[in-house]
Amino acid sequence: MSVLVDTSIWIEYFRAGNHSEKLDFLIDENLIVINDLILAELIPSLRVRNQRKIISLLYNINKLELSISWNQIIELQFKCLKNGLNGIGIPDLIVAQNAKQNQCTIYSLDNNFELMKDILKLQLMY
């Protein structure tokens, strides 16, 4: 089992140490993965704060290749809209697609994933 740790978890982890027990366990068990989209959301603000060690650690996490199928993104968005979910952003759809492509569980605080869970058949960690 691999767990794609979303930006929201990392932000809370770095900011206040929230979710540290669960995330530390996943790290110790080498179960976490990341992708370039999540890194692109995290790294710039870490660079501003000169957090070189954290940046280095993030780059050493097993990285899922982003293989974006725009036709699939369109289909995922269509399914969301058809089921009354308006306002799901493309980055969340890309994370969902990436997790599905790699049979990963998503660990996130972003409520959009909970809303999409049944529609898109996502595996989530709480």
C-alpha cells in the first residue's frame, strides 16, 4: 500500500505538528509517495523560509510520475458535475487521477477528496 500525502497534510505537519503521529508512522514504514504537483505547491514557500533540509527530505520521498490524461481529467470533472459537485479544481482532479493510476490511497485534509470519494472510487486515509 502506498499513500499519496497531499499538500494539506504537509502544511499542517510543518506548521503545527498536526497529524505527526500518523505521518511519522507512514514515513517510518516507507509507505508515503509524493508527486511533482504536490512538490510544486510546497517547495516555493519552503524556499522562501530557507528550509533546505525539509526540501531535501521531500525530494527524497518516492515520487509518482505524473502521467496526465486530459481526457480522463475531463471525464472525472464531468462525473463530479453530473453528481452535483461544482468547484472541484483541476489540481485536485490531477491528484485523484494520479492516485487512481497508481492504486494509492490519498491522505488529505481537503474536503474535496471526501466529496469525490464515492463518485470517483477513491481510497482515502483518515
